[in-house]
Amino acid sequence: MSKYTQQEKNGLYELTPEATAELSNSQYYNSDLAPTTVNERTWNAFSICNLWVGMSICVPSLALASSLVALGISPMLAVVNVILGNLIVLVPIQLNSKIGTKYGIPFPIFSRMTFGNKGTQLPTFSRSIIACGWTAVQSWVGGGAIAALIGVAIPMFSDQNMKVALPGNDGVVVGQLIGFFLFMLLVFFVAYNGMEKVKWVQNIGGPILIIVILGLLLWSLNAISGSGHSIGDVFAVGNDPTLIEQNGGFAFVFMAGLTGNIAFWSTMALNIPDFSRYAKSQKSQFMGQLVGMPIPMALCAFVGALFAQATKYTVGEALFDPTSVFYYVDNKLLVIICAFGVIMATITTCVAANVVAPANGFSNISPKKISYKKGVIITCLIATFITQPWWIYGSG
């Protein structure tokens, strides 16, 4: 190996041409896993902020606080629980991001430092399989939104009685299944075209998702006002002792919620170098994540808590799934707008949080034979035909 394997530019390191030439023959090397050059690190704070806005604003994020309200926790404490959990997990995210930015390395290469070239297969493969499962689940949710859009144009596809039997679920709605496959193709297209395409989608999706979440906020406020209450009434609501006791007691429910909020981004805390390796500077990745992760998550918690209490006032039960409100309206334009919002929220989360990591992880198994693009193909095939989300949703 050359004596000087790295060169430094403004605190960022990259391989020298000589080191790259020597490493290219290694069985553990390919161009996708190779450290990025300084010139390839083009993501500024705005891009990284939009990455996190795109990942954070999704249906599961909204449900973090609303589900706690449904379990009896007060709306105020539910929001505090989400904010606290995300601030805790932000610490390892920021720490692991730093090395990705400094050396331009993805998570599989980062993990080799601890586990070695062979031992790294354990954490990277485990992360990949978990992500495949989430890819399937998120694509099923996004597929439902596509099915809603199709149903507006072709009503027969919104017929809940048109079902087909599949392994693990003998009542899969045809429109939902078609939507799932179409959404998976969309996920594949974005991820397959590389990180610049991911950045492009996030830069467009981020601002749109802020509008979507504000729309849900306005709906919740309108529902609360229509029920004769105010936002002050919502956050003056205390814990529901009966519900909390039914679910294991205050300490159990609150700590379970906190654990869930920490776990929500725990896998991203591991593979965040997959993205921070493209940051222009340490300041860009730090500020982008400092603004882009906790603030949207706090906003989602606030809106989720409002939504849960709004539905409690209007339908008599605190709902934790924001998409369930659409069952109470009969307006095609609203269905189109809401379906588009769910699609944008899900695609930005699914690609970045659930496809990039396994694509790199599968590539790490055999770098000479499996590229990042082949890793994307493997991920989508596993998510579609092995994980089988219709089985997950039908097994309960």
C-alpha cells in the first residue's frame, strides 16, 4: 500500500489516486462502497434537512404521540415523550454521522472498523433484513394511497369486495395489491438511480410534506373547534387513569412510549454514514440534522396529539392512525389530495430509511459481484415476494 493513502481538504479526507488503484483489486472493494471523494460530497445543510423532513413526516411518525393519547397519556405528556425520545437518539446519530462526513465512508465500511471484514456481515445483514421488512410495510401503506387514486378514476378498484387469496391472507383487496406493486416500482426507480435521485426527491418532497402536515393540523383544529372546544382545552386534558391502568400503569406506558420513540430511529443511528458521507462539511451535516430531525418529529407529535384528541371529540374515540379520518369523508378531491400526501410522505421515508441501507448491506456481502444497484434489486425482491406484506397485515 502506498505510504500516503489519504489526503485532507478542509478537514475532509479522501483516498489518494494511488490508494484507490491499489484497493480496487481487493475482494472487499467496489466503487459504491468506496469512500466518496471531496468533490462528491455535495449535500448542504438544506439537502440534509430535507432528507430528515422527508423521512420524519410519515404516518408512523404521526402515530407516535397519538397512540400514547389512545393509551391514556395526556396530549401534552405524549408530545414531551416524543421530543425526549428523539433528542436522545439524535446523540448517536450525530456522533456516527461525523465519521461518515470526515472519511466519506458508508455504514458497512464503518462497521468493519469494529467487526472486521468478515464480522461486519452480522450487523450489516441484520440491518438489511429489518429494512426489507420495513420496505414492504411502507410500500403497502403507499400502495393503499395509490389504490385510492386509482379508485377515483376507476371505481371498481375501490371495491372492498374484490379480493384475491394469497399465502397468509385469503382476503387481499385487488386494488390494494395493484397499488402495492406500483408503489414498489416507484421505490425501485428512485433508489436504483442513486443518491442524487434520492436527494432530488427529498428536496422536492420536504417542502410538500410540510404543507401536508399543516393541512392535517388545520383539519384537527377545525374538528376541535367544531366540537365546541379549543386548543387550550386539548392540552389541559390530563391523563386518563382508567385507560392507563388497563394498559399496564403510567410508568409502563410512558417508558414503553419513550423506548419506542428511541427505537424509531435507532437503525438510522447505525447506518447514518450512508448519507453523511455526501455532506459538504461537518457543519452541513450537523446543522441539517439538528434542524431536520427533532423539529419535524416534534411537529408530527404535536399534530398527532391534536388529531387524536380531535377524533375523540368528534367520533368518540382517540384514533392513532391519521389516515383513518378519510373514512369519514366522501369527497373525491380530498381523497386525491390526501392520497398524494401519503404517497409523498411514504416514498421519501421508504427510500431513504429502508432501501439505501440494505442495498449497501447486500453489496457488502460480495462487493465484486453485488453493486449498490443490484442491492436495490435484491431489497425490492425480498420486500415484495419474501416478506409479503399482505401476510403481515393479514396475520393479525
